Amino acid sequence: MSRGIPSWVTVSGLTAGAMVVVSVLAFQASGSPPADPTAAPTPHPTVSKPHAVPTTPPPVPTGGDTGKRVVYSLSQNRVWVVTKTGAVSTFQVQAGTVPATPGVYYVSKREASAVGTDGKQVEHLVFFEYTAESWVAFSAPVDDKVTAPDPGLRTGAIRVHRADALKIWNNTVKGSTVVVFK
């Protein structure tokens, strides 16, 4: 009777062969090593580029009035709040469907909160013009979502973010100057 190869030898040989195959595959998967190990890694193509340097906001338009005032540019959708010390704060706004008319106005009334003509809950309302269609006023949506108005709606609401509405609110009283430019 002939004796065969013991099973432990067969298992050991198969295991060693499998280890060699796995090692070769692992080496191939790793790619070739870098030519210079001290070189900086190449950034991944999906890494975002550095943010652009913010541009300087446009200066306050001249003419119409000086001193403490709120200036509103229709063409730029921008407001400047000029304090009594001359400090300027400026920010973008979203105009309503009833535009203000260029000119010099005075704050006629203020309301801490209300429901706007578009049905949104708003705060820090500063009214300065009444057209044949609607009051024109700065205000902030309580949910702080400043969006374009429904084009079918007639509203003079000039919407601003809550922090910006507070700047207008804190620097105006009834009779404060609002200058509107084209």
C-alpha cells in the first residue's frame, strides 16, 4: 500500500501559494512608490480653490442729502446705512414688485412686527414712501429667508436679512432721511 502526501503538507502549500498571490496583488494595487518621498502630495482634483478676495463694497452714492441717512440704490439692489458718526454699513436687498421712486423721503412710520402684503411674518418695518399702489418699506422676514416676491403680487416690501434690518431700525426714527437713487 502506498502512502500519499500528508494533508498538512497540502494545506501548508496551498496557504503559502495564496499568500504569494495576495502579496503580488497588494503590491500591484499600491502603485509605484513616489520618486521623491519628501515631495509634497499633489492635491486631489476635487479640492476647492481658495475663495476669491471679497471686493470692496461700492461707496455711498453722492447727492440728495448728507449726514445720517439710509441710501437705497434701485439699480444695485443695495442699501447703505450712514450713522451720525459717518460709519457706513452696506448690504444687498430684494426689492418688491412696486419700486420706490428716486428722491428724498422721510421715515413716516415704523412697526416692530407685522404680516407683509405677501403674507409673510416680518419685523423691523421702516416705511418711507406711499405710492398709488402700496407702501414702500424695508423689512425682514422672521424666518430670515429673503426671496424674490411673486411677480403677480403688488408689494413695495424691500426685504433684507434680519441683521441688516436691525441696522436700519437702530439708525432711524420717524422723520429720518431715506434717499432713493436709480
